[in-house]
Amino acid sequence: MPHIKSSFLLFFSLFLFGLATNSQAQEARELGKPYEEFGEYKVFFSVFNSSFIPPDIAKAYDLVRGANRALVNIAVLKNGNIRGGSAQVTGEFKNLIQQTRQLVFKEIKEQNAVYYLAPLRFDNEEVLHFHITVTPEGSEKSHSFRFHRKMNTD
């Protein structure tokens, strides 16, 4: 399983730092920076189709892949540290007709990183509005932010 964990860490590191593909880097530029800053914390976020995850990694982490399924990825970094820290992460998303669905985040801890993933289903070309709240471990203060994404099936 160390090989799978290393692959998973590398895969999400690429997403977090905008190096995955040119189209994703272009999308990040169009949508703004892929993180929010709250004092000494940076909260990185992304939403991507679950089919981008290789089948062996999806199986190892009990993630469902599909053309109309996506994952919200959150990582909380303190003081420029490249290793994500633990946090309480909650959130929800709304579609254009204001239907609200809760996000249920799963903590992924690896030797050099901590990520939070929440699965969701979507319709092709659906615009989703996200509201995320994080409370970094050891902090009593919560930080909230919003962003939106237009989702496309594979």
C-alpha cells in the first residue's frame, strides 16, 4: 500500500499546486487563486471529476469513480508549510435552483500530507456554489469561504 499512498500524495500535490494539466491551470487562472488566506493559514481547494483518480487509488481509499461524480479537495497549510495540517472541515453546495446538499469530508492522512475529500454528484454543465468552513487543529477560530465551479461530465 505504500506505493498507492505515494501515488495518491503525488496526485493531490499536483492538484493543490496547479501543476496537473494545462487546462486545469487555465481554469485556475480564470477562476482566481486556488486557495484562501486566513492569517497564518492557507486553505487550498479544488473540485475535480472522480474519474481522474486511477482505479487502484480509488479502491484503496474507498472512493467512487464516475462520469457525473466529483470530489471536493481541501488542504489546510500553516505558515507556508507544504504539509497539510489537520482541521475540522464542513461544507455544503447549492445548484442554480438553490437546492442545498451537505458535503461529508473524509480525512486522508499520509506520511507527508493531510487532505479532506468530499464526494458529490452533478449534472453536465451544472454550476455549483460551495460554502466551506475550516477550523484548523489547535485553533478556536473557524474560517469560511465561498467559490463556484461549472461541472462537466467526462
